[in-house]
Amino acid sequence: MDLENELRQAMAEHVTEVSAPRSLASDAKRRHHRTVRRRTALAVGVAGVAVGVAMVPAYQSFRPQTVGADGQGGGKHGGGVTGSLPATPAPSVTPRSGSPKAGSNGAHPPAKPRHSPSPRGSGLAMAERLLGYLPQGLTAKPCETDHVGSKETTVCRWTGSGGWIEVRLVRGGGLTAPTDLGLTPPMAKQSTVHDHPALRSAGPPIPSQVMWIERHGLGVWVSVSPSLGDRLLRVADGVNVS
């Protein structure tokens, strides 16, 4: 027991000179109040979160549903819609027709003369063999054929430094006289080509020309430049339409 008393006496002597500061009680009180406030704030925050979580089911139950939801009163938000709106048929588009067919009321362009090479051979080959006499310095051009009404007219030309020559072959069932060609000049005089009656221009202002009916349904018209006026009949006699 002496040992225990000595220990108590030693401890008492050790703490005799130790004294608590005057602000110890104040500091302890402030720490206590601070701890109480932190615990109170934490409890209030936890309670607020709990109340918010509890309000979610009530909000969902009172939330209005959109039209078209499942069931009579509407299903849950985000549920699949079982019904479907009726499909609206797309308006049919009638394709536009192309150009008017024969027999329709569509407008048709007026008939125009057709231009094509002579059916009696290529245009250039026909011109090269048409004249038996061709003055120097002239070159043949391809012949062209026009169809106007019941008449067919083939026109052949030769041009060059020596002047020019033009020959027209007119085919039609009503050709019996030179005047039937419709090419008679205002002033004309009688002539003869290939032993057939012919009409020849007589006025100097008019280019030299002569026309005749080679055979029934075929008329010939020949015209030359003024520089070749003295050789008109020689050129006409050399026309080969056999």
C-alpha cells in the first residue's frame, strides 16, 4: 500500500504547478455549439432529400397523360403507343402525255417543203453527169430536191471564176408546155432545145435563161450568169436527162 500512496503523492506533486487557461471553458462551449449546428444542418439536409424522394410517386400519379396513351385513362409516361394513325393516301399523279398522237386534238406544224438529195443518185454525181458542156472555171455543187405539192424540183448549180450555171428539173403530171413550169420571164421569145419548143428570156436585165418540156411530166429550166449569156443554148443543148 505504500507504493500506491507514493504514486498518488508523486502525481499530485506533478500537477500542482499545472493550471487550466481561463479561456478553456469558453473554447469548449464554442466547439460544442459548432458541433450541434453541423449535426442540425446535416439532419435537415437528409430530411429534405427524404421528402423529395417521397414526393416523386405522388408527382407521377398526378401528372397529366398525353392523348393516344394506352388504356382509357392513359398509360404511363414513355409507354409505347399501340394504336396508329390511319395512313393518308398519297395523291396520285397522272403522268403527262408526250406529244399528241395522230388523231388527237393537238396542234400540228404546217407542212414544209422537204429538202433531200436527188433520189436518182447522189447530188454531186448527178450534177457531174448532167451537163455535156461545162465552161472552164466552174465546179459542180451537189444537187438538191424539193417537194412542193405534186411537183418535184431538183436544182443543180455550178460556180467558179468563169461565172455560174443553174439547172432545174421539174417533174409533175400536168407539165405539157414551157409555161407550165411557172418560171416564164416577163419578156420571152420562142426558141428550140432538143427539137422541143422552148421559151428564152429576151430582156438584158434578166439573166439569160431558157426552159422547155423534155417529155411529158418533165420540164427543164437553165439559167447562166451574164458572162455566159452567149453560151446559154450550148449549155442547154448539153443537158442530159435521159
